[in-house]
Amino acid sequence: MIDDTIKQIEARIQNADTLAPERRRELLELLSKLKAETGELAKTHTEQAESIVGFTQVSTYEAMRAEQDPQLLTLSTEGLRKSVAEFEQTHPKLAQVVNTISTTLSNSGI
């Protein structure tokens, strides 16, 4: 499930017409890191890893909508940040990647 969801997110990023090439590269690199980190987390915390990837998908969707709703984007990125909060001590790289993705999507300016 995690791999399928990440592939869907990658496709959304690849197909975003209004996304600058450098922002696209940045998000795809972050997504690659997220895949590795959630893969590790899923070995011991499957549901939490799926939740993190799910919130990443929703946040990406909200950031790349043709008609953005700033409130929905804020809610989805806040959910993404909260989905990883309990792992900040045990999985600091994961928390860092998620926070960077969240910030990047919030500031995407699409």
C-alpha cells in the first residue's frame, strides 16, 4: 500500500503543470527519502507509516489543486506534521523529511 500511494504522489508531482522544475525535483527527492524512511518504520509501525504516507498524499493533492483552498492545505499539512510527531525522537530523519515536505508544499505557490 505504501509503495502504491507513493507512486500516485510521484505521478501527481510529475504531472503538475504549474510546478517549477526545481520544486518538482526537490519534492521527488524528498518523496524518495520518505519512501525509504516509511519503509523502515513500517517494519514495526505499519499503520503509522501508512498514515504518514496518506497525509502526504492528501497534502500533495491540496497543494496542487487548480483551485486551492488555503484552509484545506493548512489542515492537510498540519495533519502531515502531526502524523510523524510521535516519531521525532526515535526516527528523526523521518520527522525531518516530513516537515520539509510539509513546508515545501505549503510554500509551493501553485
